[in-house]
Amino acid sequence: MRPRFVKLSFFAFSGFLLCGLPALAQSASGATASQMTQLQTQIANAQTSGDNGWMLVSAALVLMMTGPGLALFYSGLVRKKNVLATMMQSFMMMCIVTLLWGIVGYSLAFGSGTSFIGGFQHLFLRGVGLVPDPAYAGTIPAQTYMIYQLMFAIITPALITGAFAERMKFSAMAVFLTLWSLVVYSPMAHMVWGKGGLLNAAAGGAIPCLDFAGGTVVHITSGVSALVCALYLGKRVGYPKEPTPPHSLVLSVVGACLLWVGWFGFNAGSALNAGTLATSAFVNTQFATATAALGWVAVEWWRTGKPTVLGGISGAVAGLVAITPAAGFVEPMSAFVIGALAGVFCFFMVTTVKSIFGYDDSLDAFGVHGAGGTLGAILTGVFASSAINPIFKDAKTGATLPSGVIEGNWHQLLNQFGGVAIAWGLSIVGTLILLKLVDVTIGLRVTPDEEREGLDITQHGEEGYEFVA
């Protein structure tokens, strides 16, 4: 009886192994697959949340660059009778361009259209919702991308105000820069970053110009347009015989520091995610800014015998400008070189070159942004590294191709010059036409008497400072 029981038990256990274990294994396998899918979803959601959080912070940092950063920086450099008028110009760009961007500006810049300008499918932000647009950024809502790009559209025309500070009517400024945002900025943004853009390196543009965060789109357009404005309006009353020293370098230093901090959102945020490319851009921004400030101060000290505070902050901004197109393409040591060259180059542009030609670019918007942006765009083609950003791929094999001259891609230098030339041409022609249009309709300049009294009183009826005896 006992052997029979043992035998039956053995057969029952064997049947369990043959029939039950596969079912258990299948159940376990199914549970594992389900858990893996759930885990992948959680990771994707975490990445989306992290990227979205970083981009919203970056957008706020870039807005801070205009107000209070640029407003303080510029207002400290003018005479005290024009401090409020100068601040008001930056503040109004924060308001006017926001409205314009939501209505039509974003659509012209990032909608589908021609190689030169977008279409009207996103008019009034139609179709710009909370779902990512893979054509631009696959892990953040389209509205996050839109609001981030808005901050670039705000600061760019605000930079131009430094060229015509202390002499343009408020009404003329508002009309001119509103039109400029549509005629110059939006087309340039589309060509470099938009779908099917002529210069869009990431999307196979006909002239793939490397511009990570706006060397051409922001700095060349604003800087060159600033030069055109300075030449068209002419010099301030009494310039250069009457001294026009900054009324408060303290304000300008605070503004410059805010610009420096905000620029991390400007450059590192242009990675459009919170990954390693953002780290590269962040590091390069810091290194280039520091070396540019030191370069400017060193040359100034050698030329004049004194290192000035104004020189230090001007050099820092020059470095920030020059590294903008290169931030996400170059190695940290290349950022050192770009910054040092920018500090020295821009110093001579705002001193020697400006003196030779005699134009009155009040706050050196061209000497820093136009010249620095041009230099940075060209040097991006020299120092771009595929190890940092493998943007160029072989169409057949998918293999990474060289990015810059240091890797043997000399043709990229031609692409960079092409992008620079287009930015210069569009800025000159567009700005000239708009200045003439505004001039013949409402007029550009305040009267000489209003200029002598100051724009704070004559344009706004207020004073920045009230001194009590």
C-alpha cells in the first residue's frame, strides 16, 4: 500500500510540474512585462515633468534678462534725466511683444510656411496646446515651447533701444519695434529654428547655420538694427563735445549680474530639455563670460592705465553674446577662447571703431551685440564639436559627421558666413524701411529742447529722482 501511495504522489507532483509551472511562469512573465511598461511610463512622465519644469524656469530667467536686467543695465548708463524713459522702453517690450506673439508672431516664426517665414496656421495660438510638438521639442508641451520663445522675442527689440537712447519719441519707439518684431525678428527666427527654415541646421536647411541660442536671431539682428537706427537718427544734441557719463554704474552692475544669471536660461534652456546638452551650454556660458570680462579689462588697463567697472560689465555682456550661438556646440576650453576673443574684439569696436566712424550708438548696442554676435557665429563654425552635439548625420548610414573646422569641416565656415550675411542683410533693409515709414508718419525724434530737458519729463511727465534740499 505504501509503495503505491508513493508512486501516485510522484505522478501527481510530476503532473503539477508539467502543467502548473508553465502557467505560473506565463503569469509571472505577464506581470513582469506589465510592470516594465508601467515603469517605462513613469520614467517618461518623470522626464517630461523634469524637462517641462526646467523650461518654465528658463523662460522666467530669460524674461528676467529684459526686466529688470536690461532695464537696469541700460538705465544706469544714461543721464539721470532719461532713466525712467529708458526703463520704460524695456518694460513696454515685455507687454507689446507678448500680445503680438500670441496673435501672429509665434505663427510667423514657428508655423509651417516657406524657407523664409512661417504661415498663419497658429494665428491666435490656434493648435498650440499642452501636447508636445515633436518638430521642436518632444518632451514639453507646445505652449511651454511657445512661451520660452516669446522671451527671446521680447529681449531682442529691447536690445535695440540702447542705440537710440535719449532721443527717440516713445510713440515712435513703440510703433517701430512692434513692426520690427514682425518684419525682422519673426522671419529670422523661422529661418534658423523654424520648420523648413533656410538656415535650420537641425532640420536640413539649405544653408545649415549653427546657432544654438540666438547669435544670428537675437544679437546680429538687434545689433545691426541698432547701428542703422543710430546712423538714421543722428547724434544726440551736444554729442560728442558734451560729456554723457553714466549716471549710475551701480544700477548697471546690478543689471549686468541679472543678465549673467538670466543667460543660463537663455543658453542652457535652448537645449529644450534638462539633459547633458543643457549642462554643456551652462558650463560654456560661465567660462566665456568670465574670460571675456577679464579680456576687456586687461586691454582697457593696458590702453588707459585703469581697469573700470564699466569695462568689466561690458566685457561680461560681450562674452555672453559671443557664446550664445556656440553654447551647445563647443567644448569648455573652446568657450574660453571665444570669450577672450570677444572681450578684446568688442572693446576695440566700442572704442576705436566707433571713434573712427563717429556714430552715436548711445549704449554700444552694435559694438557689443552686433559685433559680438557676428564674431560668435563665425567662431561657432570653427570650434563646433560633434562630441558635444552630433547635429550632422550621414543620410544613408546615420553616422555622425564632423561639425566644425577643428574636426575638418571647413564648409561649415561658409555656412556660418551665409547665416551672418542673411542676418545682416535682413536687419539693414528691414530696419531702414521701417524707420523711414515711422519717420514720415509720426516722426522719430523728440525736439532739441525736449532732448535737453530729458525724456523722463517730456515723454512721461515723471522724474526718476527727486532731490530735496
